[in-house]
Amino acid sequence: MKYFYIKNKLLRNFVLPVLVLAISAMIFLISYQYLPTTNWPYSVDKIAVLVLIFLLLFLLVRFFWPVIILGIAFIALWFGNNWYNSNYNLASFYKDGQFMINDLTGNKDNKNFVYTGYGSLYNDKVILKAIDYKSPLVRTFAVNACNTFFKKEQMQARTNETRLLIQCMAVFKKINHEWNYVSDPAQEEYFAKASESVGLLAGDCDDYSVLMAGAIKSIGGKVRLLCVKGHIYPEVFIGTQDNLKTIGSLIQNKLFVAESKDKKLNYHNDDKGNVWLNLDYTTYYPGGSYMGNSVMEYIYP
């Protein structure tokens, strides 16, 4: 142990504490989503976890400095794995830092931040692979939906953008109105590919979201998946507030009149102000109510 003790006071008393603090903060951020939600004042419980991580690492490093190398290697491997598996990069890490700071300080604007650290899980890669929107089966399914629903409105659309959004609504109607919820095998997670679900129109929330994402992407639409605790759902890209007014008027006055009567449209804005409309199966019209408001992560296929 003496061989690994650092005798240089500058390294031991300044450089190492700074490195340990940086690594502790990264480990804390990576594990932040797994910490239980509590109502402790000033987030004392979470800050205590950070302090504990720092103290344990600091004590180890002071007497066994190779631990710092292991810590750096762990962070590097974690970043490399997530970058490859789910496009989690330094920008994502920065956004997670914003989320964590806002959450710890109780910032009211925290709703504008979405935690992306959940992307480190292997499930993200499986979900992205399941969205096989280039499959002829998925493309045919989506085109048939467009030929079945709202053809008149598509023909009357003044812009290509509006016509595409109407076609996305047609895909939503086909999937949403015919979907049958079927659970995964007991104690297991099963992710059906979009090309599998087109012939079944059945499965759980991730199967629904995967099919919705695959079908919409196959006709040129943009979609993302949002993860909340115990649930995942899709949102379609609307863009500007003007686009929202246009498609909102169509939804409530022509496309889903009975389903959306006296109900509001639910959507999120991303960090650029773009509108993403809810396509969950909680209601029978686009923009229905959300099942859980605390978003853990978003996935962009």
C-alpha cells in the first residue's frame, strides 16, 4: 500500500481532490435517475449521496491512487458504450447536468428539461432496432392507412407539410383505434419489431410506440418516444405554433370531431421551441392526455 501512497503534497491535497470531485459528480449524474423521489427540503438526501460518493472515492485515492485511473476508465467506457449504443454524447451529458441542477434546486422551469441518462440502458438500442421503418411491410401498412383515412383532407391540404401531418393522423387512427393491449411474457421484456406488429396490431406500450414510430417514419414524418416511469409513448413532430393551430383545427373540426370534442390538445415543446404532439393510446385522438408527466428520457429514431 505504501507504494501507491502519493507523497507530493500538491498532487495529494489539490489535484486529486479536484479529479475525485469531477468523477464523483459524473458517477452521481449517471446514477441520478435511480435515486428515489423524496420531498426532503433542499434535496438534502441527494446531496448527501454525492458527498458520500466523494468521501469514499477520496479516501480510496489518497492511499491507493490507481483507483483514479479505474474511475477515469469507467467513465470513458460508459461514454463510449452509450455513444455507440444510443448516441449519448457530451451534449446529452450537459443536458442531464442541467436537468439535475434544476431538479436539485427545485427550479420551476425544470419541466423544460428531459433527462436523457436513461439512454444508457440496453433497451434503447433494442427499441431503435425494432423501429424497422424501411421494411416493405411497415411502408405498405402506413400507405394503406393513408389511403383508408382522410383522403379528402389530404387532397385539400394547402401545403405538403399539412398533407404529411394529416397522413400521420391517418396512421394514428389505424393503429390507435384497432390496437389491442397484450402484455409481455411474465417477468420478461419483449420488444416486437414494427414489421411484426403490422399484422397483429396488438402488444404493450413499447410495441405500440415502436409501430407508430416505424409507420410514421416510413412516410416521411418525424417522431420520438418518451419514457416515463413504467410507460413509453410516441409524439409526432408538428413544428411551429402555426402548424399546431392548423392541425389542431383539423383534428377538432374534421378528423377526430367526436373523439376530441371539448378536449384540449396535449403536446410538449423541445429546447428549440418545436411542438411535439402526443400520440399515446390513452385517448382516441391525437393530442390526448398524458399517462405520467415526469419524463425520464426521449428516444429519437
